[in-house]
Amino acid sequence: MAKLIECVPNISEGRRRDVVEQIVDTVRGKDGVKLLDYSSDADHNRTVITLVGEPEALKNALVEFVGRAVELIDLREHEGQHPRMGAVDVIPFIPIKEVSVAEAVELSKELAQTLYEKYRVPSFLYESSASADHRKNLATLRKGEFEGMADKVKTEEFRPDYGEDIHPSYGITAIGARPFLVAFNINLATDDIEIANKVAKAVRHISGGLRYVKGMGVRLEDRGIVQVSMNLTDFTKTPIYRVFELVKLEAARYGVEVVGSEVIGLVPMASLIDCATWYLRTEDFKLDQVLEYQLME
Amino acid sequence: MAKLIECVPNISEGRRRDVVEQIVDTVRGKDGVKLLDYSSDADHNRTVITLVGEPEALKNALVEFVGRAVELIDLREHEGQHPRMGAVDVIPFIPIKEVSVAEAVELSKELAQTLYEKYRVPSFLYESSASADHRKNLATLRKGEFEGMADKVKTEEFRPDYGEDIHPSYGITAIGARPFLVAFNINLATDDIEIANKVAKAVRHISGGLRYVKGMGVRLEDRGIVQVSMNLTDFTKTPIYRVFELVKLEAARYGVEVVGSEVIGLVPMASLIDCATWYLRTEDFKLDQVLEYQLME
């Protein structure tokens, strides 16, 4: 696979096993698409599906995926703890390899258009695909949820990007491109939560730090230490090593060492290779020098 | 592909294009085997082929590969600058992913046995597969070349591991497992070759340095600087970051900074991920958290 894109659709069904399986079945065994994971939460009554694939193949698979959800999920009968506005609630596209954000945005629009033409499923474009700043944030779009959405889409601010009204049983979907999110935590050699909070405040965007870092201090009770718990919302612009070195520097101001770090879940190879090549000061290293890159097709 | 092994057979033919193609054809389009590269040198009259694949599939492809070489290459008519003793001169197996050295050794023995049974092609086991210390080194085994080999294999020290005499037209092959070799160079902010030589001497195995490092000082005339040019012969035991940090330390003793480094050619992902996780001090990071690892099958 030359171009790779990840997609993590969330569906508003986490209890009826057979329904989840029938929807997930639409993306199994498709050329150019790989189902990496799916997991359901009964309390949330929601399932998160992780797919990776070539852009075009992925889009086509998602058309079938949404078509099955239109048939099988009726939000008028849905309840669960997690806020939701659509049978397929959100469809984020995340560039992984040789795909620009612009291409991912284009893909999100093509999918949104097809879904409206084929099923009369309306959508909001969000994140990098959003048509205006106030429509970027998913929580803002979803506020009022399915029950309030028929009225909300009639306001000027929240007209759907595709369609006009919500679909009676399906609702509305948010579709958009966003960077890969890396969950990265750094453990400090102290039990003083104040220090973790000060360091978090120093490095996160909202309080004056790095542009693509969210973060806060957390106690690790069992280990008697504290942690700066972070989300890196665009590692291509705010790379992991820069965050790590800045946290180390800020912690040192309090005489505190970094004892370790954690990378949670899956991460793109490039996010770590970037760290290796930065620390090793390599000149002209190209990702396709990685042997395993030659094997993906 | 869960298990991955690399194989870089060298054949004693680099001039007759059609012969090279017919031999390389035996490994094309095989399930579980990928031809990464092959390049011929007319002066050496030799071709180096780079394959990666699943152990069993790779072994089976190599049986066909050697079979074709038996038919098409006659060393009695071969001349070239590069020393050689067999039509397929050497077959190294290099573990890449989820394969131990012991498994690669086993694979080399299975292949050697099959080649003898099927074609009466004899072989020496070398490197990690060698049956004695004096038989580990390829240059030692190959000394005397094809022309002297009929006598050499009659000596006690150099009896073949499989077979007794050389094959009249094919000669004899060296087969063995060895670690991946990383070519890694570090550039110093000085034009003093003596400093590069002293640093090389400090870090390389032969003169008291790290176990799996070979190295020497080299001038980069066009840039007016010098380089510590190295081969890391087992990055799983002497990792890249340790070499880099030691070179930095030794160069600093002369007041010289490291200006950059070069990783030459292909490298396994693990060799760089190890660097990232060392510098980032990650706890419990697993290679299969790398998204792209999920896509290789």
C-alpha cells in the first residue's frame, strides 16, 4: 500500500452483538482495507472500529458500512451514556503515509456527498474539513444530540454541509480529516502533583506551550509518582522528541528527573523514526530506507 | 508476514543479462517471498540479490534458485575481480522480525541439506551456522577460490558440512545465518583525520571498543570534514544509540562536535525504534504498537 489512511468510525450500537457484526462485516476481507480492531461498550451503547487502507478502497468500504447502519440502527430507540447524533456518529480520516491533510479532506467530502446521494444521510464536515471555525469541534456539533438535531440543523450556524434535514432514523454524521493523535505520558521522579501540573501548564498549548499539545498532571498512586499525561494532536508539527525534551527541561527546574514515558496504543512508524533520526542527527534519512516499508503493498 | 527473514544470495554471473534474469525469475511472484533488489557488476561478474520473506517460503524459493544456477552457470568458464567459489557463491540468512538466530541457523542447515540431496551441491556452513570457529569467516572459507577448492575440501579443516567433493561446474556454496549489518557513519566538525581515527579506535571492537562495531576514520573531502565510518554487525546487542553516544563522548574529549550521521541503505525498523524508545525512556513499548506492523501479513 503506497498511500495509507486510517479511519475510526464510531457507531451508536454497543449492545446487539449481531447488529455490530453485520455492520463490521461490510469492511472485512476487502482488498486494500484492513480491519485492525473493533470494540463495543454496552454502557455507552457504542462501538469504535479501527480501519486502515488505501484512500479509495477505504471510502468504498465505508459507503457499504454506512448503508448497513442505515438499515440496522434506529436512533429513535437508542440510549446510552455517550453523546451521539447519528447511527454512524462520526467518521474521522487520519493520514498515515503518503497522504496529505488536503487529500484526506477531499476524501471526507467525497464520502459525505456519496452518503447523501445514496442514502439521504446528511453530514457535518468537522476538524480540518470544517467549512467554518465554529464547526471544527465535534462536541460543539454534537451538542443537543440526536433528539435536538432536527431543530439545530435549521439554524444558520449549523446547517449540514450535505443535506438539509436529519435522516429520521439515522440522524446525522460528522465526517472529517484530522491528524493522528498520539497519547504520550511522561513520568516524573516525584510524588508532588503540583510539579506535574506546572510542567503540563508549561508545555501545553492552551497555557502558552507547544501548539499541538494538550496535557495535565496525574497521580500514579500505585507507584507513588506523578505523570504529565498528554495528547499530541499533530506529531508532524509538534514531534514527540520536542515534547519530551521540553518536559525534561521544565521538570529539571524543580530538580525533578524524568523516570520514563509511555506511548499508549498504536502509533505511526514515522512518529518514532522522527525521534530516532533527530537524536541521531541523521542527514537525508528517508522513511523508505526502513526495510519493512518495502514490504507493505 | 509474522516471521520475516532476509536473504542476500550472491551469484557468480554479472555479465550475461539473460542468465541473471532466468535465475532471478525463480524467486519472482512467489507467495511469501519478495524480491527487493538485484544488481549486477560486470567487473566483478557477480550479482547480489536481496530477498525478504517467510522462512519456509524463502527456503523453497531458494531451492529453485540454486537449481537454475546449477543449470546455467559453469565456474570453469567464470572470470571476474571478485573472489568466488560457487555458482551461487554465498547465501546469508538474516533475521528481521520474530525470527531468532537459532531459527535462521536451522533454516540454513535445512537448505544446505536439500541442495545436496537434490543437486549434489556441497556447502560450508558459515557465520552463526559454522560448525567450528575457524569456519565462521567467509573470506577464510573462500580462500583459494573455485580453482583451489577441489583440493581444499579434502583437508580435515575444510571438509564441507554437506557433501564431500565440490560440484564439477558449480563449485561449493557458503550458507549461514548472520545478524543484519547496519552501515552507520558519524560526521565530526573537524578536518583532522587523526581525531576520526582515534574515535574509531575507541569505539570499535578490535581495539577495545564495543563488541559489534567495526570502524575507521574517513575524510569527506568535498565537505572539509571527517567521518567515523562504521559497520554495526549486530544492532540487537550493540544498538545504534550506544554507538552514537559513545562517539559523541569520545569526540568531545577533543573538543569536537558531532555534526550529523548517515544510515546507509535499508535498515530494519527495530534498529531505529530502539533508538526512539531509548531516548524517550519509554516503559513497556512493544514493536507491534507500530501501526504499520499491523499491516504486514
